[in-house]
Amino acid sequence: MNVYKAAISRRTIRKFKQKEIPISTLMKLVNSARMAPSTANLQPLEYIIVKEKPLRAKIFDCVSWAGYIAPEGNPGSGEKPVAYIVIIVDSGVVGLSKFERDVGSSAENIMLSAWEMGIGTCWMGAINREKIAKVLKIPASYHVDTVIALGYKNEKPRAVPLKKDCKYWKGRDGELRVPKKSLKRIVHKNKF
Ligand SMILES: Cc1cc2nc3c(=O)[nH]c(=O)nc-3n(C[C@H](O)[C@H](O)[C@H](O)COP(=O)(O)O)c2cc1C
């Protein structure tokens, strides 16, 4: 799969097969994040790979799924993520500013690389950061920014043209429809 195809076809996945992702694969995903663009090349981000079952269960309790359709978008008991990558920011490197774009570029590298490997991801921003820091023993000098949930895909959400509402919904087949703005609507050629 080329990068363009991955960018176009990737959708957020919230239902996962219960097949483990090898640690070598998760390391590869973090490696793709390591090489992402970074503001002033400061590279303040670090990553915690969570793969152990008891810890996984604890992180699951710290995240919220698919706000627009909650609780319908929650993974069922046999569909939960089999790993998480937690993106943390070393405040000693950047203070608490100038890191958000770094998180965006590294998270996207992880999500696209995963997609190419058949692994689905969900970027989780609605998280209990305090509890995650406690569970994972993250030092106070680090900011917990983002959790990426991972697992082999067990659903087939698809993009549909956005008419009025940006809210995703479930179709009659139980699959998620994700409205996206048309190219024409967002592109300005030469001048606004
Ligand atoms: C910064 C950010 C935070 C997000 N937080 C959550 C979240 O807490 N829970 C969730 O289920 N999805 C979350 N998402 C996923 C979005 O809901 C999803 O990207 C959006 O609906 C578009 O779907 P797509 O990724 O399939 O294109 C988040 C996405 C971003 C970029």
C-alpha cells in the first residue's frame, strides 16, 4: 500500500480482533513516530507501549469511545484494543507549549504505518490523564498527551460525503459512516 492510499483509506477503528500485535511491530510503529517532523527538531516526545493484559484493562478504563454515538461505539468485551501507545511530552525539553504539532505528526505516522500493516488505530484524546500517569508511573515532569489504541481491524467504517452534519453514525449494516468534506469545498486555488 502506498502512502496516499493509506492516507485516503485509513479510518478510525474501535473494534479489534483479539490477536496480539508482536512487540517488534509496535516498536516499528514507534520508530515511524521517531522520524516524524518536529518543531525546531526539539523532539520532546516519548512513547509507552502498553501490551500487558492487566495494564491494558486499566488503560481501557481511562479512555472514552466515539462520543457522538456513545455508548454504541464502545468496543464489546471481545473487541477491545490489544495494545496502546501512549504519547508523553518531556516538559523539560519544551515546557508546556510547542509540542502539539509534534504529537500530530508522530501520531499520524503511527496510524498510517499501522494501517499499512493491517492494524487499526483510534486516536484517543478524551482520556483521564491523571489516572494514566498513575497507572503507568509516568514522572510528573511529563505531560500525558495522547493514547493510540491498536489492534487488528474488526470493523469496516467508511467515509461518506459530508452534507450538513459532521457527526458519524452507524448504518443499518452496523458499520460506521464517517462524513468527510469534499475536496472542492476546502481547496482554494491561488487565491481565497
Ligand atoms: C485529537 C483527536 C482526539 C480524538 N479523541 C478521540 C476519543 O477520545 N475517542 C474516540 O473514540 N475517537 C477519538 N478521535 C477519533 C475521531 O473521532 C476520528 O478521527 C473522527 O471521527 C474522524 O474519523 P476517521 O479517523 O475515521 O477519519 C480523536 C481524533 C483526534 C484527531
